[in-house]
Amino acid sequence: MAKVNVGVLASGRGSNFEALARALSRDVFDAGIRLVVSNVPDAPVLKRAEALEIPCVVINHHEHKTRQSFELALINELEHHDIGLVCLAGFMRILSPTFVDHFRDRVMNVHPSLLPAFAGLHGEAVHTAVIEAGVKVTGCTVHFVTAEVDAGPIIVQRTLPVREEDTPASLALRVLVEEHQAYPEAVRLFAQGLLKVEGRRVRITGTL
């Protein structure tokens, strides 16, 4: 099976990017991060990428008059690097059908809740909502991206209990640990050709 080149789109710290990069670098599976693209010129993720000697590019959305122009620039850069899978890692831009359709079933995102619960929220707002709702179990979800926010077919979920003493900050840290496990797992499944999208569901056709 041909090696899968992964492109990461990120806007912030890049902790999920780094966890994914480190997991794939010591992995036996045929996937590796080829490129990091950020829409924020001073995003910390760029320094993380440089430290890991992974090429990075800035495509500032403020320099584009339309979302279509910005997304076409993204597509061109990703295609130039022969990207087979796009992973969103704290990418704070909603992608339009133009981008999603171009990479159909080849764009993943990780969300810090058990989707479809608490969809549409991000950051500590998710964990605040989880605690306020009084749910007993939370976690994270890796899913394929569609034009509808946080509604794409689910690939991997990991769970953990919500503790009585949890704050949004403490819960965020514990969920992040699960994200760092779930994202590499989903990418490995993709790289091995074990994922089959059937409508809103993802069927795993084998084992790693």
C-alpha cells in the first residue's frame, strides 16, 4: 500500500498535531505528516512543526477577499504536496463544501466530546457545557468532516468519567490525553485502508 501523506491544518497551539506527528514517526504504518498549514502567522503550531523538521506554510485568511479564494489556496498547497489525508488540529475556520467535496472522506477532525452531544462548541466551552449538563461520561470523537459542522461520520471515540471535582480546565486536560490517543488510531485505520464510509456511519473492515 502506498504511503499516505498527511497534511495538518491548525490555527493554535498544535498539541494534537505534535502528538499525531510523534505517534506516526515511531509507527510501522505507512503514514506520515508531510505538511502543516496555518491560517495564523504567529500560531505556536508553526514552531512545533519547525522543531520536528516538518515543512510548514502560512496561508493567512485575512489576505483573501473570499472564503473560496482562501480555500482554493489551501487546496492548491495540499495538492502540491500530494496530501492524501487532511487532519484538522484546532483549525478555527469552517470549511465549505468546495473544500470538503474536493477531499471527500479524506478530511478528519477531533472534537472534545462524544458527538453528536455538544456539537458546535469548542475549547473549554465544550467542557463547561458537559459539567453543567450533569453528564457522567464524556470523551472525544474523531470524525470525517462534512459541510455540516461536527456532523460527519464517526471513526473513533474514547470515553472517560466526569468526576465530581472536575472543572472545565481539569476536564479539558483529561480529554486531551484521550484525543492524543484517538487521533493516531483513526489515521492508522485510514492508512491501512480499513475504513469504509456508509452514509453517516464508518465501518471498520479489519484490525490493526
